[in-house]
Amino acid sequence: MNVFDDLAGGLVVSCQPLNDEPDDPMRDPHVQARVAAAVVRGGAVAIRANGPADVAAIRAAVDVPVIGLHKDGVDGVFITPTAEHAVGVAAAGAHVVAVDATDRPRPDGRTFADTVRAIRARTEALVLADVATAAEGVAAVRDGADAVATTLSGYTPSSPRRDGPDLALVAELAALVPVPVIAEGRYREPEHVDRAFAAGAHAVVMGNAITSPLWITRRLVGAVRRPAGTHGA
């Protein structure tokens, strides 16, 4: 059975420390493994995790599919940017490898199709293409992706920034490609999840809104309006 069959209609939870916070206290494979075990107990159908160490620890802690990636850098193509990153994540135990499949240049000079071929030749992992536009999703499927995700919408020059999820891209991809479409990127509310499935998503990924105490607390503190003269307790 294709691993993506297990994700149908379900919530995938991304268990990752904040990428732009090197001192995030959650940056520990054992911590991420415990977070993953908790969300699986809560009903998550799969886990998305960053880096070989976290992938290996989470794979040992849960019995659901693990989508692995390897972030390297903060600009340009940094989600599993090279074939070697992809093979390393698969070797750590990822059932699926998530790879940046945008049309931007990759640091190893290979195309996305080249990376897919390397994954196929050296691992048994499936390939999830992280894209920002419908055209990139169509091209990724042509180049061998087993599924596409809207992860990068709003984060590349070819896709406008937005505050909420890109539901229009989910619907467009669902109508264009014959593989599962995974809704990801700024999904923070139950309503977002419902709307993604209505748009044709195969599964929905939520991350910080569930698994990052740092992100959640900052968001809540930013919304608090404390009365004058209150010093807290």
C-alpha cells in the first residue's frame, strides 16, 4: 500500500523547532520524539520532521508514517536542497522525503527531477514535492513526485505573501494533478483544516499552532491587552 493512502482525510503534524530560532529550547531530537508521540496519541496520521537526527528519533517513537526533510540555511532552496540531503533523510528512516520543488536553482546544481532519480536509485522512500505555485506542482508530478504540498506558497518570489493558508492553490492543484495534494502552510485553526478538505486536499499539515510553545506563546502574548498598572503574576 502507498504510504499516502494512510494519510487520506487526516491531520499530519509537523514536529519541528522554529527554523529562525537556533536557541529554541525544543531543538532536541528526544523532545521532538515525545511531542510526536503525544500528537499521534491525539490522532495525527503522520509526522513531518526536520533533519536525520529528529527523523530517526521520531521514527523510533511512533508507528505512523514519517515525512522527513532536511533544512539547510534560511534563504533560497533550503528544504532538502540537495540529493545528498534527501538520501540522508531517507537513510534515517523517513517513509517520505519532502523536497523543495520550486523552479529556483538548487545548491548542488541538480534539477528536482535529478533529485527524484537519486532518491529512487538509493532509497525506498516516496517523494513529496513542496511547491509554491500550480505550475511547479504540475512540473513536479511530471518529474516523478508521488504527492505535492503547498508548503512554499507565500514564501517565494513567485507566490504572494499572505497571512492565512493558500486554499486557492489547494483547489487548483487538486484539479490539475493525479497525485495526492497535501495542504500545508499557515494552517492554524480548525476552520482552515475544514476548508482545505473542501478544496480537495488529501491531508492537511499543521505545525507551529500545535507543536511550538514558543510560537504559540508569542502569538498569544501579542494579542493580550493588559490593563494599565498590571504587572502580572
